[in-house]
Amino acid sequence: MTTIDKHKFNLETPCLVLDMDVLERNLLKMQATIDRAGKNLRPHVKTHKCSALAKRQIEAGAIGVCVAKVSEAEMLVKAGLDGILITGPIATPGKVQRLINLLIASPSLMVVVDHPDSVVLLDAALRERGLSMDVLLDVDVGLNRTGVRPSEALSLARQIVSCPTLRLSGIQAYAGHIQHIPSYDMRTQASHQCLQDAVHIFRNLQAIVPTCTIFSASGTGTFDIDPAIPEVSELQVGSYACMDTEYLDIGSADDDTRFVSFDPALRLLTTVVSANHDGFVTVDAGLKALYKDGGMPRVVTPDYVNLAYDWFGDEYGRITSTDNSKLPALGTVLELVTSHCDPTINLFDRYFLTRGDQVTGVWPIDLRGCSQ
């Protein structure tokens, strides 16, 4: 049975819905902000895992997109997208071969490197195929997850430049660890401080490497902070499109108690499936539908704003009242803002698109499970 023109509360739950009016506002606001700053936007697809949404971001003005893994890039190339940056390092021969196959199909493809052995591996494979490609030097600016230490960055850059198959096109400096600092002023200070080493490295590289023009950085939490750094050339923001409570609970430039820059376009629908106990009801969205990390899911159904969600096992959640008001009846559908959008989205096959309360379309989450 078709779902188009259904009321969203008639969908089978749990499911994800995208409010298209909110989504479009978010995309346009981010693009306008980056345009005014004279920067480029290369949004991160690891958030929404959807080639149709990535196309909308490019249509709105993005120069390309970011992905975390080779498999995500493979799906986007298959969908006809270009300008893809793989933001995670690649360290095995098998992945390198997949990368090179992608490069043949999409010559604009870029990847980050952060280790001498990875440079050797990539250079050898490209030589064997008679190819070359653009790479970014991934610099660790305090996240301590990937990236070369700042003290070793210039040495690694010289190694890259010595390889005729590799064009050093710039650096990546992602400060993921400061994106959710609650205070806007403290987040501003922390972002500027942690990017200073990368700025110094970038300036040195620009003086000796003509192709070094890209400084890729930032996230949703610093989208209006990092453009003040002149060297930053592009922002790889992700969550702004969908949003979640983890971001909504941090401060913003206009309100240090909450993040008002973007609204939650992504919602999860869940149904009350058991109402046999005093003090709570059980809904059909548990750990398999809502990732348990970051913020807490928030009930935003207009008639039930004083409800609280908590996980109640793999398949179920528990809904309680925060003010002793009446709990929803059996069969009631509730609308939630998710705790952490990226991994929650990866649990589902599709988005239901809505205008108002009506379902207007479906987008497959076609990058779901692409974690290699």
C-alpha cells in the first residue's frame, strides 16, 4: 500500500520522518551563512546517509560532500555525485584498490592521509595503475582519533610532495571534541585555540606547495565560529541538516542556553504498545530504533509536551509524565527528536518525507550500513 498522502501518524512505527520545510530552511540557512563568509560548504554525508539529500545540498550550493568511509563514497559515485572527500584514513591494500577503482569513475575524489606508511601504500598502488590523485594532510588538532601530530605534519607533507602520484591539495583539521561544548563563548575560544597549530602548518605549506589551497574544518557546533579564521576555506558540517537533542542542548550565538541556529527536521515516530501500568506506558522504539548516546530523545507531539522518554530494552521505550499529567492511550503515536541523529539514521532503511502532517514521498537511506 502506498504511503503517499497518508497522515504521518498512520505510518507503521518506529520510523523516521523528515519535515521537508524544516530541512530546506536548514540547508538554505547554512549555505547562506557560508556564502556570506566567503567560504565553501562540503557537508558530511555520514550524518544522513542519503544520496538524495546529498544532491539537495549540492543543488543548494555545496561544492561537494564529505564521507567517512570508502563504501559511502562508492554509493555516492554510483548515484552520480562528484566532489567527494573521504575524511577517514585508509590503511589496507584492499581499501586502496577500492579507492583507486572509485578514482577512475570520479577523478575529483580526494582522501586524507595521516601516516607515512599510508602514503607509501597509496603511492605504490597509484603508480601501478598509472594514476594520480589529490590528498589532504589530516592534522590532529586535539581530537586524538586520526591525524598526524602537528610536530610531524611538515615531514609527512614533504613525503607526500615527493610522490609524483599525489597532489597535496591542503589539510583537514577536524575538532570534533569541541563541537558540543555547551557554552558558545567557551566553544569559540576552544575552537580557535585548537586550530592554531593547523593554521601555522597551512601557512607553511602554502609558501612551498602551490597546490595547497584547501583548509577543511569545522562542524555544526562551530559553523558560525570557524569562518572567522581566514585560512579555513571549507566547512564539513553534517548534523545541521537533521539535528538532534545533543546539538539542541548546546548554546548558540543568540541564546547560550540552547542551539537556535537550526531546527530538527528529523523526527522519529513511535507508538504506545502497552499501557498496563501506573506511571508509564511502553512504546515500540528501543535501542534498535534510537541510538543511546549524546542527548535524550525528546517528545515533541503538541498534545504531549510534558512526557519523557527512556530506553526500555532493545525493542521498547518507556514514556513517563514530567508533571503527573495524563499519559497517552494505547495506540497513540508520539513524535520524538532523536538523541544522536547519525547512528540513529543508520538503523533505518528510509525516510518518509512530510509537508505539514502529510507524507509526500520516500527517500531510501541508501548509504545505510556503509561502514567499510
